[in-house]
Amino acid sequence: MPKKKVEPTFASIFRAVEEKASKVSFLQDTATQITLNGNLDNLPLYVKIEDGRPEVAPYEYINAPFYIDADAETFASVLNGDKNFTVAVAQGSITVNGDAAQAIVFCATLFG
């Protein structure tokens, strides 16, 4: 059965991030807010890692150590494996602000 493609909608991206986060092993506790831009009213979601377990929720995460802002189309492409996360950052389609060390470890784990 082919894997269902992630659509550039909040619900589809949310489910994909939740699924992806549950399948990788995080080595450090951290948290981030991901804000999706496009026709989504800039809805945020957060990903919190505590004791190696991820929690994904459709809320703002105030005082996160780093933030990810992404165009919904690009973020869906990254989740589908059609676009490389690092390339999207280099092209400016995705921005990462805050604690660079935590962001690098988190993004390499989730998108690597």
C-alpha cells in the first residue's frame, strides 16, 4: 500500500509531524513551535520532546528555544521526501530562529 502524500493543509502536516516524531529517537529534551504560512491563517503547532517522547499539539509554544517558520507547500514537500529540509532553509522557504545547536539536532533527527 503506497504511503499517503502529505498535503499542504494544517491537518495533513500535523498528522505527518506527529507520525514522524513518534518514529525517531530524540537524544535530548527540547521544544519548538512550527508556524505554517500560506492559506492556513499562520496556524502554529508545537513539538515537545521530554524524556525521549514527543508530544505534538496544535498550539503556540511560548518561550521555545527555537522556532521554525515554513511555507506550507514547502513543509509538505519536505515531509513527503520531495525536498531536503536543509535546501529549503538555504532557499529561504523555511526559516529557523533561536538556539542553533538545539535546532540542528532536532531538525537532523526529525528530517534527517
